[in-house]
Amino acid sequence: MSNSSRICIIGGGIIGVSIGFHLSEAGCTNVTIVERTNIACAASGRAGGFLAKNWRTGDEGKFSESSFQAHNDLAKRLKEEFSTDVMYRRLTTLNLSINEAESSTKRTDSKSTLPKWVTTEVDEQETLGNEETTAQVHPGLLTNALAKILENRGGRIVIGRANGFLFETIPTHTERDVHHQTSPVRAVKLLIENQDPIEADIFILAMGPWTYQAAPWFRDAMIFKENISHQLDAISGVKAHSIIFKGNQPTEPYAFFLAYESNDGTIADPEIYPRPNGDIYVCGFGEKPSQELPDDANAVPINEKSCDRLRDIAVRVASTLKDANIETRQGCYLPQSNDGIPLIGRLYGLNNVYIATGHSCWGILNSLATGTQLTQLILKDEMSPYLKQCDPKRFFQRASHE
């Protein structure tokens, strides 16, 4: 595939935008991102942005480590070349065990290494990472920064609702292709509601947890309808909630993972991330995977009880937050695959449609490596060991044996 190929990415979250950015880095000049709502409107704009270097193992660990380093390098480059700050910084990351019934609300350990604004008594404390191995970034700022660079290089951002493909028959399709289960058609146009279709040579589905909704788009690739549907149906959304205390709060470079036991004995595991601008981001209370998502990413219903509980726990950890203003209460869906491994690669059965989704809570971390390695796969047909594990084909293979 050449740098002059027309490439259309469906989805304007961190994964889709990272792919577009890295394609432009490789010299691709005809890249279009189609996003229904706005850039970073879903989890990419509502996540905490936590990054860990060595929390995974094997090929996945190498993939994550390369992406961790890429975040460091890119944040520095964005500041120096583009005068853009994405709130990247290295962190000390701690796990804190707190028992609501037994712990004092006032810290008494004068030798504690915790920041002074952590006012509750902590039962146990464990270091999960230091400034060499953990960091944070503001995902919304990062996604929008990369989208802007892509546009400045000639890429397009189209706001519209994609609702299908037009296919054409491949004249050179042979019996051998049928035997190897390659469709006799290829996608040539993306249909967009109330807009002209977009013609492209390559299409990339990066729709996060909404990717499963694209399954009906492939009904005209008749002999592969079932195969493609199985690959897309492997994705669902896991809903989580978060709140943001606005400004003038502690900004020390820490991240806290809590094991919080309530008075009734229930255990919660929220996370607290102070940001460099004085905001404090608190998230948690994930729900079961679902394929019943709202059409609009901005219309995710909020469980107010979950947000209230996040606020109560945060105030217990830091009493100074009691009178702080909560600027944001929000919910988002994290894309998750049926086997916990992302889907990154060519959609099995079609030669010119790719997919990148299912990163779960590691989407921000692994977005840059995903963009880099999918670009290599598209332009050079090079597949890393980890991308071989992420090949969507595995769901066709499983479906064919069910």
C-alpha cells in the first residue's frame, strides 16, 4: 500500500486519531477521520490517562513498554514543536488499603511518606510504580492535539454518522480466493447519513465499544456475513463512572489505587489522579459488559449513586475536598473483547478493512503503539508478535468450530 492511498478511519477517539496521526507521520497525505459526535467525545475524553510501563508481560508487555516510552517522547515533542501541553508527567503510584469502619479520618503517622493532603489513616500502603515506571497524560488534550496536527497536514475530520459500506466486485477474484475464504468484494465507499459517501482504498474501524454496531454494514459481503459479524460481535462496552474536582487542589505527582472497605463490608477499588492543573480525577464502579449502548457518546446515562460514592470516598481520603467543587460527573464505556485481548489488524474476509478496538482500560497507554504498528501493517504488511495475538481472525476460527 502506498503513501498516496486514500485511508478512511471511522472513530475519533484516541485509537482512531493515533492511527491517523501515525499514518501522517509515515507520509500518508489522504487520511480522513469520520466521527459521529466530536473528537474524544467518549472514553478518550473521560479517562484518567494513567500510564504504566511494566504492568504487563510477554509480547503485550513489550508493546505497552514501547507505547509508554512513546508517550514520553511525544509529550516532549508536542511542547517543543507545537507549543502544546497535554499534562504529561511521571508519577509515584501507590496502593492504599483503607477500612472505613476502623481507620481514623485523621492521619496520625508522622513518618508517613504520603502527601499531607491525604488526611485519612491508611491500613496498608504499597508502592506500585515510581517516576521511572508510571505516568499520566490528559487523554482529551492528547487526542485533540493529534487530530489538529493531522488536519494541519492535510487530513480531514468529518463529523457525521457512518451507516454502511458500498462494495464492488473484485474482477481478479478466483476459486483459490474462495478456498482461502477471501470475499469476492471489497469496500469502496463509506456511507454517511445526509452527506456524500467517502471513497477510500483502506477503511479502519476504530469505533471503540460501538464497533459491534458496524456488523450490519457487511451484509453485502454475503458469503462472509457470519464471519465478519463474529469478529465485530466480540466487542462490548464496560461502563465506568468518574468525577472531577475542579482546580486549586493538590497537584503532587501521585496516583492512588484504593482498596476501600466500607462500613457494610463491601470493597471498592476507585482510583484517584491529581492533575498538574489542580483538578483531581476520581474513577471507579465499573459495570458488566454490554452491547446496549446509547447511539450518542454524549448521552451515556450517569449513575448518580456511583458518582456520589466516588465523592464520599475521595473526601474520606482527603478531607480538604469536602468543600471542593465537582466540575464533572460522567460515565463512559470502555471497549472490551470477549477474550480480553484487543482486536488489531485486518478484518478477516476483506482485504481492505482493518479494525482497532478492545483495549479496555489500557487504551490511552497503548494508543501510540497501536497507531505505530497498525501503520506498519497497512503500509508494509509487517505484523509484530503482539499484533499476531490481536488478529481478529481468531474470532472467525472460534465461530467456525461452534
